[in-house]
Amino acid sequence: MPISACGHTGQVNLGIEYSESMVSDFGLDPTPEHYSCLIDLLCRAGELERAWKVVNEKPYKANGRCMVSMWGSLLSTYYEYGNVDLAKLAAQRALELDCRNKGIYVLLLNMYAKYGVWNEIEQLREEMKERGLEKDVGCSRIEVTS
């Protein structure tokens, strides 16, 4: 999908142009997946206000998976930029759609730890425990052959 490729290569204006061209030049109705790519593109470019506006104002009927992805992109970007309040709001919206999404919880836990919001960590861990969710344990392995 060209919009996604533009997001990964930093061609923000071209990605936006593709998105707008779908409607104006070809009369296509963008799908939730298209909007998800557009939001990711805007987040990668630091265009957080525009991304927020797209999530909240676009006239589309997105399925839960796409909406969680859109809110997850915002959460991740706000985390990177240190905006804990908006990251928390994005996480709330994502968890309203999928309260068992471990990825959202892990991003929140990492953000709270990075920015020293310790009281929130314990509360979030309790919530995960109540829902029967566990953070996956990471591991590494190196195989040596001779």
C-alpha cells in the first residue's frame, strides 16, 4: 500500500497526496485500513495534531482491530514524545475496544516506568492480573556452532 510505504520512507506529503487522491481523483472510499496507514504516516512524521484529528473526525466505520491499531499508533508516538496524558487517553480508547490487548498494556507500563509514574504501574499491573493477562517474558538465545 503506497501510504504505508510513504510512512516508512518519510515521504509524508506524498502519502497524504495519495490518501486525498483516492477520493478526489478516483472516487474511492478509503477503508479503515487506509486511515490506519494515514495515521501511522502522520505519527511517524510527528504530525500528532493531524493524526488525532483523523482518528476523531473521519467518517468511517472501522472495525475494532483497525481502531486499536490507530489508537496504538497514537499511544506509541505520544510515549516517544513524552506526552503521558495524551498517551494515556489513546491507551484508554484502545482498551475500550480491546481490553485484552497486551501490547497496549506493555506500552503503558514501559511509558510509566520511563517517565517515573510509579503509582500508575501498580494499578495497571492489578488490572492486567484481574483480566488474566500476563506480560510475555522476553528471552534471547545465541546458538554457537563450531
